[in-house]
Amino acid sequence: MVRALLVRGLVAGAVAGLFAALFAWAVAEPAVDAAIGYEAAKEAAAGSAGAPEVVPRALQKTLGLATATTVYGAAIGGLFALAFALSWRRLLGGGPGRAALSLAAIAFVVVFLVPFLKYPANPPAVGDPASIDRRTALFVTMIWISIAASVAAVRAAQAVRRRWQHALSPAGGRLLAALGYAAIVAAAALALPAIRELPRDFPATTLWSFRIGSVGTQAVLWAVLGAAFAEAAERLLAGRSLWFGSVAARTGRAGVAADTSRSGGGP
């Protein structure tokens, strides 16, 4: 069962990555182009030549973007499938489709949105290249803190419910877990250092267009992943094949029937 869920998670993630690439190309990439133009203008004004392009920009924002988001989506989909297999009956409950959608929404908030609020993304052409490693390390640290906080908050809420089962409803337990999670990540966000490296004259509209595009790309990724995996999990646990498997099976049966009818009158 876990293997079947994993395969479906990989496929759903790859599909979600393609949809995310389309959104990023339409919404975020124009802001990236504007940021690159800003940096190029600054370098020209300073009399310095920019670094030559190793990969043409037109290829980066089309085939490169689609490849990167598809591979990333497949990896996220595999991890999502494993998380679903571990948490469905223990924590999420309900039908597999509803549980998958709930898990996708929770993962979007925990894995992306909360860390993003602390360390929002900047256009790749802007900022100090020497600080990339530090920014990446802090962002990944915030992701792990957010994940650990969600697990700790859920377990603490479960322990409280077991102890005071008659005083705390399931909805109260979920609220308690959410409040505990919020308290932990808020404390972590205050403790971790801030990063401010954008030039003062950088266009605010370009910055916010890029950040909105980043949030939207992740929202599309997790929404499509949740919906596709929900459908796949429902079909798997109901003993039905995926829709393209059903189409292939019907096509195969139609082909066999046609061959049989053609050969039926022969010797």
C-alpha cells in the first residue's frame, strides 16, 4: 500500500510541478526579468560589465523552469505520500480524499508560508551573492523549526485530550495544537536574525510582484498536489485504477474486440 501511494505521490507531484511552472512563468518571471534589468542598469552606470550568461535567459524561464519545478514537485509528492501514509489514520482521520486535501493545506502553511513570512524570497538577481549560503541556512532552519513545532504541538494536544478527554472536544484539541504551533514559531521567528539586504532604491512593485508570484506558485503546487493525490488515493483505496489506467484498459479491450471481430469469419 505504501509503495502504491508513493508512486501516486510522485506522479501527482510531477503534475503539480508543471502547473506551478505555468503559474511562475506567467506571474513571477516578469518580475525576475525586471530585477535583472535593474541590476544590469546599475552595473552599466557603475561602468562594470555583468557576468556572461552561461544559460540563455529564454531557456532558463521556459524549459529550465519547467524541468526544475517538475523534479521538485515529484520529490515533494513522494514525501507527501509518505507523510499521508503515516498520518492518515493516526492524525487526520476521515476519508482519504479529504485527509489528503487537509494535509496539503497544512503542509503549505508549515513547510512554506510560515518560513516565507520570516524570510521572504527576493528576486535571484538582487542581493549580496556572498550571503546566499547564510540566507539559505536560515530559511532551511526555519522550515525545520516549523515542522518540528507542528509535530510537537499535535502531540501535546493529543496528550492533553487523553488526560482531559471529557473537557476538550476534537475541535478544541485542533485549536490547542494550532495555538501551540503559533507560539513556538513566533518565538523562533523573534529569536532568529533578520536579513535586510535589498537596495533602498529597488522598485517596490517589482519586489512585491515577485513575492506574490512566489507565494502563488507554491499555492498552485500544493493545491494541485493535494487534489491530484486525493483523487488517486480515493481510487486506490476503493480498488479502482487511475483515470488514465481506465482509459488505457478500455482502449485495449476495444482493440481486442476489434481484432476478434475481424478474425471471426476466417478459417
